[in-house]
Amino acid sequence: MTAHIAVTEDLASCHLLRRIVFIEEQNVSEADEMDDRDDDATHFLATEEELPIGSARMHIKGDTAKIGRVCVIKSHRGTGLGAALIRAAVDEARKEPAVRFVKLGAQLHALGFYEKLGFVAQGPVFDDAGIDHREMVLSL
């Protein structure tokens, strides 16, 4: 089985994945999760045999791309899919000549995961939807 990751307009599948992972599994409120930032984002969808299995989104502002809402369904965690989603977003950010940095807010348990992808933690721990995070940055 091979996953396929691509930029997508299929927000319904992205929202379904985010509902499963963030709202149902992590108890993030729907109000916090389903924000008004989807319309101006680039969305990534991972599929396997046409079924959605992971997603992420990215916003670009000035010299910085910000990745967020990265999620992988439970059955596909630990397979490298999360790393592949991040690499796809970073590759997309590199297409923008002005972008020099990629940032994300990492849940504390995932710091090591992002460090392996070249991100460096900076700043204090902060609360996002009731979950402790730290900002992480990758220089391009």
C-alpha cells in the first residue's frame, strides 16, 4: 500500500480527518478546530486507495510558511506518513521565492518528530486549544 500526497481542494476530506483526530481523539473543541483560516490556506491530503488518511494545511505570509493542522489517522501513524506530509508542505513552500522559513506549532510530545525533519524549537511553551505546544522553525 502506497500513500499519495497532493495539494487539494477537497476540504471535506481534510475536515473529516481533523474531526476524527483533533475533535474526537484529542478533545479539541469544534470551535477551536474549525476556524476561519481554511479559505486562505494551501491544503495537503494523503490518500491510500483513494481513502483519506492524513492532511495538513499551510499559510504563507511574507518570508514565512506556517504549517498546521497536521493529522494522520490512527491506523497509519508510525508509517512515515506524517513526515511525508511535512516534507510535501516544505517542498511546496520552497516553490515560493520569498519564503525563507517554515514554522509550525508542535505538540510537546511531537518535538522529536519535527527535530528529525530539521525543525528547531524556539520560544516558550504555549497553550493551543488546551494542548501544550512549542513553536518550531526550519530555515530554507
